[in-house]
Amino acid sequence: KSTSSSLGALLKSGRRNEEALTSFEYALALKPDHADAHYNRGNALKELGRYHEALASYARTLALRPDFAEAHVNLGNALAQSGRLPEAIGHYETALRIQPDDAEAHFAFGNVLFQSGRLPEAMKHYDAALRLRPDFAEAHSNLGSALLQAGRREEAIRQYTEALRIQPGLAEARDNLAHLQAVPPAAAKAKN
């Protein structure tokens, strides 16, 4: 690793993304084929909300290292943020072929599948994320949302409850559970 790339990673860990970006760009000026610097540059750009530029950095990373699973996941995330869900799905599939035991990849893939209306597949990936990381509160919450969409209210309540046991301040799970508890099951069925 170059010193500039290492400095950039340190700055990024301190949420100093603009400075980190400058450091990664300097590292790339010295060594344009530095895959990790392209990847880290993409992460800094994504944090700054500059998704179009992040996409280019992740694509360059993968041109240099096609088996870089985390780059596939982050490119998938940036594509999803840009509304390009079918392309994102392809990168999550690739990431999971390379690294099948990646809970974050399963979670992100589940989110995009959920957004695409593919509930059974989304639930499968949330379940996989939870098998790998049982304390993954956001995965419990999102599985709860998918179960609710599928009409499985009691299972959804259990998932939201578990998410809040793990992370009591998780707003989405708290709000969804409060809504479910405020609406009796019969009234919820009448709405559907």
C-alpha cells in the first residue's frame, strides 16, 4: 500500500472524506493501477453523495481486480442509490459467488430485491444474512418489512421485536412495530 492510500484510509475512518479523497487521488497519480486506492476513492465519493463518480471508481477497481467482492457490493450499493436496480442485482450475485458468507452482501442484495418486489428472494437473503450474523438488527427489521408485505404479520412482529432487542434505538423497527401494535390484526386484514 502507498503512504497516500494509507493516509486516505485513516482520514476516511475519521469521516474526513474530502481530505481522504485528495489523498487517494494523489496515490492514484503515483500509481494509476492501485485497485485499493480506486476502491477507497469510490467509498469516499459515495460518502460525499457523489454516486456517479463513485460508480466510475468501483468500475475501475473491478477492471483491475474482478474478484474483489467488496467492490462488487459497493458498486451494487451505488447503483441501487442511483436507481439502477437490475445492474445492482448483477453485482450482488457476483459478490456472493466470490464470497458466499458475506452477511452485508446478502443484506444489501435483500434490500434491492425487496425494492424490486421480489419478496421471497429478499427474505431468503435476509435469512442468509441472519444465519451468518444473528445480531444484525437491520436485517431483522428489513426481514420484518418483507414478511409484513407478504401478509405474515406475526412473523413480522417477531422480527421487529428481535431487531429492537438487539438495537433498541432502531427507528424503522420501532415505528413499524408501533404501527402494527396500534392496528388490530382484523383491521390490518380489512385494509389488504
